[in-house]
Amino acid sequence: MNTGGERHAAELRRRYEQLVGRVANPARLTGGEIGAGSGFSGDETELRVALGFPDTYEIGIANQAMQILYHEAGRTPGVTVERVYLPWVDVIAELRAEGLPLVTLESWTPVRQAHLLGLTLQHELNFSNVLELLDLAEVPLRAAERGEGDPLVLGGGPAMANFLPLTAFFDAFVVGDGELIFPDVLAAEREARSRGASRRDRRDSLARIPGVYVPGISRKVIRRVVSDLALADYPEQCLVPLTAGVHDRAWVEVMRGCTRGCRYCQAGMWYRPVRERPAPMVISMAAGAARATGHEEVSLASLSTTDYSALAPVIAALEKEEPDLRVNLPSLRVDSAAVRLAHVTSERGSSVTLAPEAGSQRMRDVINKNVSEADIVDAVGQAFSLGYTTIKLYFMIGLPEERDEDVEAIVDLVRRLQALGREHLGPRVGRLQVHVSVTNFIPKPFTPFQWAGMAAPEVLKQRQELLRRGLRGKGLKLSLHDIPGSYLEAALARGGEEIAGVIEGAWRRGARFDSWTEQFDMRAWEDAFTAAPEAHVAAAKPASRSGWGEAGSSSAAREASAQARATRALERNETLPWDLIEGAVDRGFLWAEWQRALRAETTADCRGGECGACGACGAGVEMVVGTRAMAPAAATEVPTPQSAAPAASRDGTLATWYSLSFAVDGRARFLGHLDSAEVLRRAVRRAGGRLALSAGLRPKPLLGLALPRAVGVSSRGDLAEFALAEQPGSDFTDRLSAALPEGFRLLELTRAGERPRLAARVEGADYLVGLAQLTDPEAARLREAAERYSTMESIPIERIREKGKRQVDVREYADQPVVQEHEDRRLLSFSVRVTPWGTARPEEVVRALQELAGLQLEISFMERVRIQLREDS
């Protein structure tokens, strides 16, 4: 990079850092997580890959697929990789106001400087976010408008079951298992870059890769899948978020695919066949991931984890090898054995989640749930007998063939289960809670129900009202999904290339974060459908069955709208946008299942019975289940939870206490108090330390910080204390130092004879604040204001918090600031008292001085120099 370019990059990073200091939860923008790479090196020969997730950091950091691809790219010679998530609306507003482009997380490089931008799409309501991300990155929205200097935009993820609505915006799509196809993409891109290939040549190269579809070049695409999970590359060191994500745990994928055959479930059909990972590998990976990340919980992930044939022995082995590790099961079968397994892994939990999906047996047969009411009652009864007090139930309404009495059956079933809880819980019945979440059926590609139309709005409203009337009262909580948003999801899911104009039109009208209730704007979408002539195509065919899909026969169906497209039933011989995808479940199988649904006939799970000829197996890919996954000489019974350790060993009285002094600088200074404490807990565990636990019903790791540090403030010597349940070894200090993430630096670790109780001994803190660009006259005014500060009895400052505003008397807590000269900068130094009733923040002291001086002070840095401790008598 030339000198001018370096200055421009440095200025961009300076302005971006200022922005980060102004927004809520800035840790989402800092990078530097455990497991993160160094990012782009500046080597002009490298292939720069940006992996993007068109939703918030909290959701994206927990996405397994993106972590696998990040690992794959990071280990490929000649490739450097960074990440980008779509920032929240406050950051978006700041970026647009400042004229700043969206940057990558690792090096804060403009996304548009990547050669390849890969976006993982989870669902249809991310589509408008794709355009928001591209626009913020200053990458032309439409592929046809991009030039040689723009990145190729590659799409992948679960939404690839129908990518046609997005073809105008992407250069290529990956269809199938990304870890199988992505290395081929990287190799093709590296080769093309080495020979200086044009954009057109690069797209031609991608089109030759099986599993890649290039709009305008490809006619068909074959879905490629990993045949054996034992051979699939998998990162032990996954990315560990620095601020809370939606799932703060390590994870191991124990199985891919599901053959239960629920006829509404796209994932269950799309990810076939079932391929189990061998149990010894799962045990090794789970233990290794926990040690590498410092997480205290590991998720055994799959679409239906309690169907994993080696689950019981895996849990037993992990309980023996990693007794402090909690195991999370993200998806449970509706049966009592699954509930017992869940209890083994989280015996202190108070809630269990089950998904009966339908209230009547007839509807459960229509959707092929293969669960009886006796199964549901046994599972919930088992949960109550194990001490659970909260039951979370998931249902769906608006299903094909549904009648009012089927919805009334949901009410009856929930009431029966609530009564069951009253019988089991006895004196704890006051804690009984039944949470019922009800979604609207949405037809999705590659499912037997792809031909069905959604229920008409008046039908859905009526059935939601049946639930509202029937599920009222103490201990019941009902959540219903938005009807217009469901119509939009269906319209996008079954749309073709003609929907591109609607997506762009809605985005230009303000649509973004459509899966977030507080951001969803249906008006933008309605106007976009009306304004896009091509969206009228195929919107007028009538539906054919009473009770659902009726809107198709009305005049409203002939209008271009999400509702019209969602409620229209499709014909058997109708060409579907996703017909160009080969290698997935067979269309004939799906149609046969659709006909069986109309007759309320069930189909058995092929894992343990006859092959259903769905078409997912073949061409070297077969189901991998059963004895191959079992751990040698492992118990097959559901393990019994070990008894809890005595409280005395958990409350710190038998533990060894340590005091830790550490510095915080760089981007790490933007971490909040709770995030910093969690970073230290994970570092202790990564270093091999076993944190002692507090006493009580819900024990917590014994680690605390002496004094919260304001976001954006660096520190020369923060203090923490923690207790270890056992001796960590002589090299623990070195291991702990190495386990800290970027921006944290261990200064001193000392063993304490008893609990240090640092927080109770804090008296105050010393701060140093740097001020930018003050003239000599302004500096004189600042010194005068500092003198006046000391003579004033009260200096009230307004403190703004999420819960409102309040007045803080800064003079009560902070002594007179001292103005210092240091080279070409002015520095402020001052001390702040910490009292039981409050304290002042360093930026509040600066604001007080600013008002007294009548100046606009620009802070260049804030640093906590020392925490003042009271010596014990």
C-alpha cells in the first residue's frame, strides 16, 4: 500500500474508532475474539475473503456454518479471511451520517476491498438485509453493475433451497454442504487471481464447480453433500464472542439430517440423508472444544439430537471425563426418554421445551409428526416428576386440512398438561408455567407441503382468537406470530427471479431486519409488490381447497401482494423455481407424501424401517446411523445424574483464592463490565483452572471484578479475584496470560490466604484523559475552569441511561482536575471517589469541566491509572 493509501486507511480507522465509542454495545464491532485470525495482511498476492452474515453479531457469531467456513479459509495457503456482520440500526445511522463504509471485523478494512464476499443466508427474512449490507459496503447491489474492482458476491446457507429471488444480487451460489464446496471455490479463485483473470473468467471458473450455480451461465445445479461426517473438517477452536451471543457455548455437530419426515419441515427434507458422527469423535471434540474455548457448556447439535443413536453413552462419557462441563441438547423428541436425557444434562434447569406441533391426532397424522397424545402426556409428566416447573410447547396453525376443532384441540391439550402439572408439583404448584408458542404454517420448497397455500387471513385471525380465548389464566403464556410477516416469508420462499425487484423496492422503502418485530415494516413490502410489474406473474391462479388457500379465488389474488402469492395453491405439473436444483429429495416422493397427508396417512421413519425412496441417498451418499456411531464398551442406558457436591466446597471456603491485576487497552477497552468478567472466566478455564462455585440453588463461578470500567476506558491496572476448586499447577500464571484475548494483559497473579473481597475495599480511582486540538487561549480557559471547579459546592450533570435520566453531582465524587501539558497535547488527571451510594464516570468529569470552560472538548483517550484500595485493619 502506498503512503497515501496508508494515511487514508489510518484516518478511516480513526474515524471508525470514534464511531465505536458512541454506539450501544460497541463490543459487537471490535473483533479480537479467541479463535479469530489476524485478517488481511496487505500482501497483494493473497486472496482476500470476507465472510458475511446479514444479521446482527449476536446471531452471526453463533452460526456454525460460518465458523466452519472461517476455519476452512483460514487454514488455506494464500488466503486471508475476515468477517462482517450487519450492524444494528444505531451503527447504520452513524455510518451513513459519517459517510463511512462498512468494514471487516478483524482489521477494520472496507468490505469492498475483499476479492470474495461470501454471505450465509439463514432464511428469507434476511433478504432485505443482504441489500443493506451490500449498500453499506459500497458494493453495487446488482451483479450486472459490478466492475473488476468489486468483490464477487457468493451466497450459501439454508436459504439456498430456493435462491432464485436473489439471482440479480449474487454472482454465484453454493448449494449443499459448504465445507465440501468452499475449498473448491477458494482454489478456483486463487488460480484465477494468479493469472489476472477477468470477472467474467472468474464466474466461468466457478460455474464449472459441482454445487455452484452462476446466474446467467448455469442452467442446473447439483446439491453436494458430505458423505461422512467423520471426514469433515471441523474447528475445535471456534470463535468465542466477547459479548453475549444468542448461544454462548461450544458446539459439536453430532449428526446431520433428519428422517422423521415432518411434512412442513424444510430442514428435515433438505439435509437428508442422516449422517451420524462416531461417538468417540464426538466425545473427543466436545472435550477439546470446551478446553479450547473456555465455555462451560457444549451443545450437541443437530436437527433432532435425541435421535442420535449414541447419545446416552456420549453423555455418560462426557460426565465422567469433563464433570464440570454442562451438555446442552438443542432439540428434543416428544417422549419421556428424551426428557430424562435433557434432565441428566441440565439437572438445575427449570424448563423443558417440546414441539407437539398439532393438538389433534388427525392433524399430527396429516403432518406426519408420528407422536401420539400418550407420548406427549408421558413426556410432560416425566418433566414434572423430575422437578421441571415450566413447560414450553410449540404448535402450528393454518396447516393444510386443518379445521377449527383441530385448533380447539390445542387448547384442550394444553389445559390437560397444565392439570397434569398441578397433580405432580404439589407444594411447588405456584411455580407452574405453561408457555405456548404458536406459529403460522408457511409452505417451503422441497417439502410435501410446498404445493399448499397458506390459510386466508380471516381464517388465521379466527384461529388465533380461538387460542386467545382458550388459553387465558394464571400460569399460561401465549405467543402468536404475526400474520403479514408469515405471508411475506412464504411469498419470498416460493418466489422466482421476478421477486428481485420487489426485494430491492422494499429495501429502498426502508425494509431491513424483517425478522425483528420492532423493525418489520410490512407497508414497505406491500408498496414494493404493487410497484413491481413483474411480481404480478403467477399471482392470479386460484387455490383449490376450502379452509386454506381460498384467497386465490378472489379478486384480491389477482393483485401482486405477499398474501396473494402465499395463499395460492400450486399445481402438480407447475414448474417451480427450485426445480433447477438436483440431488435433493425427489419431487415424486414429495408429491406422494402430499397425497398421503391429504388422506391423513403417516410414513414411518426410514432410520429403523423400510426405505421411503426419497432420493436423498445414492451417488456415493448413504445414510450413516446405528452401531457405527456407538462408543466402544459404553453404557447404553440413560446415565443417572451425579449428586451435587457439598455446599462447603462450592462457597469458596475450601477453595484457593487469587488476586489478578491486568491491563486493558486497544479495542478491548470497549468491552462492558459483564463481558469483561466473562472473558476472564473463560480465560481461567482455557488455562486449565477449575473455578469454584458459589452456594445455592444456582451456583455461579466465583470470579468478580473490583470496579466496573466505563466502556471506552483503557486501564493500567484493573483488579479481579477468583477462587479455584483445585491447585492449577506451577505454570498457571503463564497459561492464564496466554489464554487472555487480544487487548488484555496479565500484570500480576497472587495467591491470597483468604478471599480478598476487593470490591468492598475500593475507595476510588485515578484517571488520565487526553484532549485533542486545544489552542493556547483555549487551554488557558480550561485551566481557569479547573480552578473554579474546586470552589463550587455542586456541579450537576445529567446521566442518560436506558431506564431514563437522572442528575449526578460530579463535584461530590471528583476532586479538582489538573490540566497538564504533554508535547502537543493537554491531559486531565483527576481522582474519583467510589461510595456505597454512587460515583462519577470519567467522561462526566470532562463534561462538567467543559461546561464550566464553555468549550467543546474532544477526548482522544481515557485511561484508568489506578484503583485505590482501602487497607484492611
